[in-house]
Amino acid sequence: MKVPFLDLSLQHRALREPALAALAATYDATRFCLGKDVEEFERGFGALLGYPRVLGMNSGTSPLHVACMIAGLGPGDEVITTPFTFISSAWGVSYVGATPVFADIEEGTFNLDPEKVAAAVTERTKAIIVVHLFGQPARMDEIMTVARRHGLFVIEDCAQAVGAQYRSTPVGLIGDCGTFSFYPTKNLGGCGEGGAFVSRNEEVQTRARHIRVHGSDRRYYHDIIGGNFRMDGFQGALLTVKLPHLTGWNARRRQIAGRYLAEIRLTNVRLPDQPDYGQSVFHQFTLRHPRRDALREHLARCEVGTDLIYPVPLHLQKCYAGLGRGPGSYPIAEAAAANCLSLPIFPELTDAQVDHVIASVNSF
Ligand SMILES: *Cc1c(COP(=O)(O)O)cnc(C)c1O
């Protein structure tokens, strides 16, 4: 039996008719940039997940960039974030000329360790970018305590955590703002690039709305420095078609993860912790094993697709060599990169495929 790591064609085949009808309507109306389809998606997303205000943007990287602009970051400012994430989590910091400063992660959840965050604060620290990695909310209470003590702006990168809550607050509403990605492989994926910005703070949200459209509220009048961060109409239209399925898709991901957690019994395997402050939406199911590469080869022989997410922590990426953090700087993140292995976990997996993944892991 073949189990691909991810197969996007199944979801899109199932939704082909309503999706193409929605895209055709947008096409016929030439609603290409923002407009009614995007507004409808913003309202639907907010109503479903509990966000008072939502701004559709043109990727998950864009709202992180916008957030760094709103935080007023610039050269000399330091922003604390995790080294174990997708590179975009740090890009915004670099775009505005500030400096990413990494703090090591917790072994059990792959998320920022609040004590390491506290230890990384200097008089130049201005913000923290928290990533809810793999769909698992980070330890926000402790991180917010550090942020309040030092007056830091907190950005939540929720790209992998759409639908997740931290102690019954939707992720993205605990810090000063939150960002989402609708890249096709995410739990809620568009037919192209997409993202969103949310904030519990109306002033922050208004600033983001202006920055999204060239720093303007009125066409051809530019009060602040902005950019082009608009979501396109096709993404709004498709995402609105997909939105009613999100809760079920996330529930299916949790069900599959529940089976992996209960039924994988390989010696020396380290399964992800399930803390009580926030249930994961399992964008990924990532385990660790000291013989990760051999396990991966074994699974490939069993026709089970896997991925290495992430093979290189941010501080060891060439682009950040200038930060001067060599091997050994963040040992827990480095160990995670060396022994992590992500299993297939998309909602369309059949029970028989899940059985096969479990049996294959257990037969290593
Ligand atoms: C996907 C992702 C992003 C960026 O999203 P894009 O839509 O690809 O720009 C940012 N942060 C994390 C953690 C992600 O997984």
C-alpha cells in the first residue's frame, strides 16, 4: 500500500465543482484584487474561528513583514524568535533591517522555551515572534509575562495553526497580532499564495489595513509607508468554498494524530507532547528517533512518504551566517533538526493507510 506524504489532488478533486464555479464568478466579475470575495472570506474566517477583524494578504510571509513594520522595528533592534521554524518566521525582521535573535526550543513541543526567551532579552530587544509550530500552540502565558515585563511587541506566527486555541483563546489574539498562511499545503490552503493578519487591537489592525494597500486609506493619498500586500480575489473565492470544511479537516488530523500517539510503539521513539494549554491542529505529526535516517529509509521501502521538517535550523542557514551563531548555539533545536521525522497526516488519508503507517513504523 502506498501512502504519500501529502496529496493535494484528493481535496481539490472533491471540491472541483463548487471551487471552479466560485472562481468563474470572480473571473466574470473581474474582482481580481481584494474586493467582495476577499471580504466575504475575511468575515467567514473571523466568524468561524473567533477573530473580530481579519485582513486577507498575499502570502503568510507578508503579514509577518507588515507586523514588523507596525512594531516600528529597524536597525539595531533585536527580535527574539525560534531557530526551529520555516525561514519566513524571521524574514520580516530582516526586511526592516532589525536583527533576529534566536532562543532555543522545548524538546517536547518544538516550540519556544519561555525561559530561553527571558534569557535572550537585552536592552535592544523590541519584539518576540512566537511560532505555533506544527499546529501546536506555544506556551503563551509565560511568553507574555516576559513580553510585559520588558514592554515587547508580540507577533504570533499562526501559519501552521489555523483553528488552534490557546486556553480557549484563538491563536493570534493573545499577542499584539497574529499571522496566517494559506499556502496550498497548509491546513487551509488556497489555489496560489495567500495569508491573513489578525489583531485584538483595533489600532494595530487599522495600521495593517493601510500598510496592505500602499499606506493609504484613500486612493493616491499615502499617509504612512506601505506596500502591496493584498489578497487576490481568486484566493478569497476558493478559501470561502473551503472554509466550511476546515473544522472537519482539523478533527480528522487530530484523529489520525491520536492513533499515531496511541499505537506507535517503537523503542526509542519520542512522540510530541500533548500539553493541556492548547490542543494541536496537527499541521504536521513529527516524531524523533535517534536513527532517523534509517527509519526514513525503512518507511520509504514500505512506500510511506515522510519529510524532514526542518533539516537545518535558522541560525545555521547560510543567509544568517552573519549572526555568528555556529553549531552548538541552540542544542535542542539542532538535535530536533537531526532526528525529527514527519509522517503523513492530511485529512484524506484512509484508515487503512493510517494502519499501514503505524505498522510500518512499528516494524522498524
Ligand atoms: C508557511 C509558513 C510561513 C509563510 O507562509 P507563505 O504563505 O509561504 O509565505 C510562515 N511561517 C511558517 C511557520 C510557515 O509554516
